[in-house]
Amino acid sequence: MNKKIYGFGIVGCGMISAVHAEIIGKLENARLVGVFDRKAESAAAFAEKHGCRAFPNAEALFASEEVDVAVICVPSGAHAPLAVAALRAGCHVVTEKPLALTGEDLDAIAKAERDSGKTVAVIYQQRFSPAALTLHRLIAEGALGRLLFADLAMPYHRDPAYYKAAAWRGTRAMDGGELFNQGVHGVDLLLHLCGDVTAVSGATRTLVHDIEAEDTAVAMLEFASGAVGTLRSSTAVSPGYPRCLTLYFTEGTVAIDDDNIVLWDVPRLARPEIKSYEGRESHSNPMAFSTDYHLAEYAELLEALEAGRAPAVSLAEGRRAPDVILAIYRSSDEGRRVVLNEKERR
């Protein structure tokens, strides 16, 4: 039986949209129908390059009978209204991280998904790296024992030119801060491997950059399992280093960086043989990453749509990291430990 060919429409023609167009072009059951950007000349150039149509506005793209899936590639603060509009128009939605920057916006997208009967998927491609897939499987199987402690370090670097290149960067309303922009992938991976966080004690600071939002954050985390953890994240570190998530289990200790298992000290279990990614050139370059994991996430999404099930990184999965980050912000603002409620941990 022939698979349905899903038509995709991209909103936003920034750097990351080219990655999505590349991935859509590699999938047999997907095609890029069109694109919209507030800058008409950008949309026209993008459409010409990728052999698709430039739409005059987002509403027209969402309303097109050829568009089955809307891909949201705009600044973070604009994700929610576009996702809601796409769902109401009858489109499935793929949105770049993070899903949204406020609890109200997260709830609005969830309601629109329920009302529409359509599907929302969030781009957390790091879940699809061989290292993450292997660790997730071993943890689920109980091969590493019980988690005791987790340490997530994200000592990144962004120079002043990065923030000056776009007016929305570094703003609370559209960027959300370094945790929401740069750190959210690590927070998602932490939750994916370690389970729900039930309480946080956090502090955020703007230490180096001339921006409205934070460039540095630390937090102590309490997990539903009883384990505890620490989080350290920044774009103020020079020259910048890989993300490293170290997990301490009763049966041993493992650590994963951006793409690889970098520490394996589990006496009763041989180190897994996985294909490592060696392509990252700089931890200060936001576009220095492999697109293989995007491809894997897109392929899984299309399988889910064909089967009529939720994708691996569903709306419920995609809002876990924003809920924890918002709790860290609230803890810092109010100077107290914040307990996440059931809605925030769903």
C-alpha cells in the first residue's frame, strides 16, 4: 500500500528553516509545498531555492489544501499563536524548540490540539542520537540500576555579535533567556533520561551580556524517583564547552555530551558500541550540528501520523522542559523552592 505524501509548509525563513527544508526533501513521503516569512523577499528567495511556493501570509499557508503539516521556525515567543492558528486551520504542527515561553501559551497550544484532533510535535532531535537512544533503552531495562544523582552542565559561549544580530535575541518575550534558547535541549534530554522533576531551587543571572534575559542559570532539581540533580547553564563562558550530562546510578556512572557517551564506568556492563558524531566544530556556533537526528525525528513523526498515534516527541513531551524552566525562573524571582504541580509534570 502506498504511503500518503504529506505536504509541509514552513513559517519563517531563518537559519533553522533551511535544515527543515533539507530534511523534508530527503523523505519519500514528504514534500515542501510552500513557505511564508514576514520579509517577502526572504520567502521568495527561499521558495526559489527549494522549489516551492511563497505564500503571502501564514493564514494562506495554513489554509492551503496542499499543506498537511505546518512547520514553525520563528522566534520562540511567536510559536504559540502560529501553532494555534495552524491547528485551528486543520494542520498538524511541527515546532522548533521550545514549544512556548509561558504557561498560558503552553496551555493554549494544548487546548488547540485537543479541539482540532491534530498532532503537535516538538523538535528535540537530541533524543534521536545513538548515545541518547542507547542510554534511554538501558535505563528503561534497569541495566544501570537506580538513578541517584544527575549533573547537567551546559557551559556555552555566545559573543555579543550573536545577540546583536537579531533584535529578539536576549529578550524575555521572544527569546526567553539562555535556558529557553540554548539550554532547553539539555533540559529535555535530562527529563527524557531521568524522569519528571517535582521541585526546583534555582538562580538566574545576567553576568556578561547586555541583554534583558539571563545568560546564566543554576538549579537544584528533585526528581519523582527520589533522585536529585544539579543544572548549570550559561552563554557567558569563554571559549565554550560541550554540554555534559553525567548520571550516577547504583550500578555505575555514565556521561553523555552533545552526541557521544564520553564516560562509561559500569563494572557489570560492557560499554555500548555506538556511532559517534564528530562533526561539531564550535560550541559557540549555534549551527554546528548534525542534521541526522532531525531526519530521524521527522521519519518517526511521519510513521506516527500514518499509524494515527502520538509522535515520540508529542506536545505532552515537548512541554516538560518549558515547565521545568519556568519553575526555575519562578524560583529565582521569588527566592524559594518551587514545587511543580501535576499539570506542569504531565
